[in-house]
Amino acid sequence: MCIRDSVSAVKSQLVSDPFGGTEPVPGATLTYTIVVNVTSAGNATASVVRDAIPTFSSYVPNSITLNGAAISDVTDGDAGEFDVSGTPTVVVRLGDLTQADGPQTIAFQVVID
């Protein structure tokens, strides 16, 4: 991004365990949400979010969304992919953003091993 101190990214997680609770135990699904906002005037050009999958968890295939729309796991014409070329990482290209674009919400899931 070309502007500094003008973009915020807030990551949160929701835990759903196999027993109907919210304990982070093996088999629990974690839904991560990253909300990106441009917080001042100007453009955040060629914005990209990269988030590595935590150790001791496995990515849930085809779980990436951007603003509620599905993103495929492969590198193709959509805004992102699940990159396994090194450390497994969710990649979402947001492109050029301004305040007028509003919040951009990325979500994906992992399962605790």
C-alpha cells in the first residue's frame, strides 16, 4: 500500500467446537475475520492481505470470502487464493482502496488439529 498510517486491519476469530461450545480444542473450527479500512484521504494502491495459517491447524478448503462473496482456493481470475508454495497462507488482493470503498471484510476458516 502506498499510504502509511492510513489503513487499518482488524482480525478477530470465532471458535466453534465439536461439542456445540466455543472451546479451542482439537476439531474446533475457527472462523477468522479481517476487516480492512482506509482511515484517511488518499488511495491505498495495490492492497493485498496475506494471513498465514496458524501452526497446528488446517485450512478449510474453499472457505475464503471477500465481503461475503466466495473466493476460490486457486490462482485464477478472482481476488485471491490459498497459497501453499511456502507457509500455507490466505491471500486476498483488495486492489486500490479509498475511504469511499468502506470496510473490506475477508473471512476464512481453519480446524484445530
